[in-house]
Amino acid sequence: MRITRIETIPVGAGWKNWLFVRVHTDEGPTGLGEGTLNGFVRTIETAVRELEHLAVGQDPRDVTALANRLTESVSNDGGHIHKTAVAAIEIACWDILGKSLGVPVHALLGGRVRDSVLGYANGWYRTERTPEAFVEASERVLATGLRALKLDPFGTAAGFAEATDLALAVDIVSALRGHLGPAFPILIDVHARFNAAESARIARLFERLDVYWWEEPTTREREAPTAEVARGTSLRVATGETFHLVGQFFTLAREEGVGIWQPEPMSLGGIGPTLTVARLAEAAGAWIAPHQSGGPVATAVCLQLAAFVPNFLIQEHFDPFNEPWTHELVTWCPAIDPETGELSLPEAPGIGLELVDEIALEHPYDPAAYLNVHEAGWEQRLGQIEQIGGHLE
């Protein structure tokens, strides 16, 4: 079996774009991957085109060899762009390998250790930044059956938080805690807004609210300061979504203190490197909770990992809060158990789903669809949504 061509399919999904990749072969089977990176979907698409000649003619079932070829044949580090393009192709090749053997990807990598995994809601709020609005929006989460949620309550804060702005952030989380009860996991995403000392100071204000974790608490320039924050608060600290090298997680292991690692399979180059991170985390006594703010193919990839990785903690889940038509974009979506808030795992061969091309073609790439968390009002995630008379339609 040999790769004959790679098809790229960009999709405008409301407030963000997704990039899907389909690898074609001379024997008929195709593989589906995803290479979504906020604000860079057209760039990733071009990167896939520039790597395609290295994949054509290769056997897609030799996944590791092909991924190494796509990575090492370019004699410099292309960063997130390079790794995300590689991931899109690598994932599609895992899909082909699983299909060729009639088994899901997790069966190729050791088989199941669980039948479902706890999910947490993200993208659930499209509203103004007030406690009342966030409480009202949280009802959408409860209606899906999910039993955990994440938010960034900090508006446009950068570097440090003004007293009144910080008080509002605390009020938002306090209101959610009062509404959802003491046992409901509330996760906070800091989006790397603060330096280490400021982040630790602010984290301590949320300790009484029993926040489940404090995510991306400080600079993306270096990994070590995150451990400094972890030593300055009793909150669990999570990070890693912007790493594109496995070695960046080694720094977390060496520095200690960060107990939740958030590898993003697309940024790291695919399933293979993410599995390496999971094993490193296991040796370091840490859990993994993969980042996933892309499309439904990326969701399936993370749930394949959830099936076979023992130290898998919880999975980020945007899918129920995306545009309604996105649920028709693929042939499988995870079910949510309303009793436990857990997500079902894919069972079909390969990644476990197919793209519905007709739906994809109805929603082309939108240059305005990306998220900027430093822009006033970003919490509303407008994207392509029309705002008429101050109300979302």
C-alpha cells in the first residue's frame, strides 16, 4: 500500500477554523487526520502541501517511520506549524493502519484500560463577563450531562490584575461554586497571563473555592516558572498545551510540582509523541489531560488515548457547544453519560469516524474565525455569529 495524495479540507466552524486532512492510497483505503491550530489553519494547510512529497509513495502503515521522515527531512525545527502538519498526516496514517487490521487505534497500542473517561466542558460560555451571565450559561453544561467545566474569568488582564478586575474574576467563580455545589469540578485557565509571582498570589485567592486546577499559570517562554507557581499554591497546576517538543515535558518532570500535563496531540506531532509524553508523565508520577480545542477528529484522537493510557485524568470537551451543524460533520460523536459526566470511547476501526464532505463544503474557511483572549469581549466567542441589537442570534 502506498500514499498517492493528501487532501486538505478547511472548515469554518463559527468562532474558529478547523483543518482536516485525508490521506489517499493506491489500494483504496483513506485515513482522516486533523491539523487545527488557532489562527493558523491556512498556514498549516500550506505546510501539509510542502510536506506531501515526502509522504507520497510511502507505506502509510509504517506510521513511525513516515512521521520521522516528515519531521527529520526538514533540517530545522519548524515549531508548531511543522509539528501540526506532521500530526495531521500521522493521525491519518494511524487511521489507515487501524482500518487495514479492522481494529481501533487503541487496540494497536495495548488495548483498553477503561471504557469511558470523565469530560469537562469548554466553550460553554458565549456571554458577557458577569457572575449572573456565567451562572446562567453553566446551565448549558448541566443540560449536556457533563459534570465539570473550565473557564477563564480574567477578561483581558495581562501581566498583572487590577484589584477591581480581579475581584470580578473571584466573584464569577464564587457564583459558579455556589450554583454548582461543592463537589462540582471547576477548572480555571489562566492563558499564561501573569508572571510566576503574580500567578501564585492570585491562585491563593481561589484556594478557598476548591478550584480543580490552575492551568497555564505563567509565561510560555520557559517551562520552569510553572513549577514555581505550583510550589506557591495548594491548587493543582496544569500546563503543556502549547509545547511542541517532548523535551519540554522533561523540564516539568525535572522541576517537579506540576502534576497534570496537557499535551496537545496536534502540536506535538501526533499520537506517537503524545504517547511518549504519557509514559514520561507516568514515570514522574503525573497525570495527562490532553488539550483539545480543535474539531471532532481531534476529539476522537484524544479519546483513543484515553482508552489505553493508564494515567489519563480527564478530557477537555468543546463539541457540545460548537455550532449545531458540526454534530453532522462526522459519523461518530462521543455520548455523555448524564449520571457520571463521562464520555464514551470510539470503537470503529482506525480513529473511529469519517468526515461528511457535504457538510464540510457548506462551511468554508473564514478568515475572521479565531480566538483572541486579549480582545475585549472575547468571552462571547462571536466568530461568524451575528450580533443583532446586542443579542446573539
